Amino acid sequence: MQVVQQVGFNRIESSFRGWAKPGPVPPGASASTDVAEDETLDAISGHFRILQLRRGHRFSTDDVLTAWYGTTWVPSASTVLDLGSGIGSVGMIAAWRLPGARFVSIEAQSDSVALARRSAAYNGLTDRYDIRESDFRAAAALGEAERFDLVLGSPPYFPRGSGIEGDHPQKVAGRFELRGDIGDYARVAARHLAVGGVFACVFPEEQRARVEAAARRAGLVIVRRRPVVFREGEPPLVTLFAMTRGSDLPSELHDRTWVEPPLVIRTEAGAIHPEYAAVKLAVGFPP
């Protein structure tokens, strides 16, 4: 049965196919929201929604997993930095899970920044969500003294020229290293982590050596990682990483990484895997 709430003049759907939507109803849900013909307003966590271009870069499973992994291992974060934040999917899922935290997100593409700001307003995040239009590698993007308990990143995976780039600027920047690579993400994260802070990111498993090299150069230690299998029986395509500064750890932990069992997204038969269904519930998605 579909359950609705009456808020102002709008009827708010409180359930979806038998799943009760958790979390607060944001202000945008009870107001008129302008959505252009080339845009969509899509559900993310609970009642939160996000604006996306129909033919541009759209949020992915990788974004959901990055937000889940980072907030799972730093549940007490009060300050969060989202690097190369795009349309804001990683940061806003994290903001839904960390209602007391303050966020800074940095994105260079003006179209993505504009969408993220409108989504933040819809979700009632404006007073604790600072969206900056900048290349995160630029010295002016962050104050020298700014520190964060959790840094999140879903970097582009491929060097420019290594594949077909796509037909939309958002897609190109989301997939190819136009403004920094995993080494830049790790370097900036390490510089702005608070004491004991964690940098969580996602990257292709076949390129894990690049992540490990980037962490070493930045003085970070990969404390744990979790491979992600998109179809049961197949090799992992991406891996989730949680790392912290080596200076915040005992020396005996500097060469030790806990490797978690693979997270499986779909069973061999194509159904959502039970554990991934539980992960989706944890970030306010229908299982």
C-alpha cells in the first residue's frame, strides 16, 4: 500500500513498493521545484532528491558505495570534505547519514555546481553545506587551516586519451582525469585531514596499484579495503578504500591493510544480493 503525507499543498509519498522512506522530509518536497526539460529530479536517500541532467553525468552505484563506506567507518564525523563533488551525490548521501555534520564540497564544472546548489536547497542542507566552484588542487580552494574528520572522493578512473570520452562534458570529467588523478585526491585529502581523520574513496580493482602508490606518496596508510563484485562469480570491478595518515598510526600498522570479504551487488541470477540490499537500506535507498 502506498502511504502519503499531506504537507502544505503537496502529497508526500512516504513509502515505495512496501518500503517506508526513512529520515526527514526536506523543504523541497513540499514546495514547487522547477525542473527543466533536460533535467530530472531523482530520489536518493530517504526523501532527499538530486537534480541531474538527462544526458549528462548521473550518480552511480560507485557514488552510493563511497558515501556508505566513508560514513560507516567515520560515524562521528562532524566535518566532511567532498573532493571533485560533481552534482553532489556522494556528499548529499553522506549528509543524510550524518545530520549533525558540516560539509564542504569542491567542484570545477559550473553546470554541476549549479545543480548541486539547487539539490542542497531542496534537501534543506544549505546552512551546513558549502559548495565551492573550484579545482580542488588550487591553493585557494581550501584554507590552509581547514581540517576534516572525513574526506570523500569518487575520482575519475582513466587518464585522458585512454578511451572513448563520451558526448557530454559532465560525462568526460566524471570518467577521465581532466583535473587531477587519484594521486591529487590523496595528496589534498592528506593535507586537510583532522587528527585521526579518514579518506574514503573508490577506484577500479585492476588499478589498485595506483591507489597504493598514491597513498604512499601522500603519507597515507590504507587501513582497510573492500573489493566490490557487481555479479556473483565474477571478479571485482572496483574497490573501496579507507585510509588515514601514517603519522596518526603506530608504526606496526603502516604496512598492514585489512582486506574485507567482497561486497556482491547482484546474485548469479541477477537479483539484488541480500547484503547489498542491507547496504541500500543503510543509506536510505529501497532494498
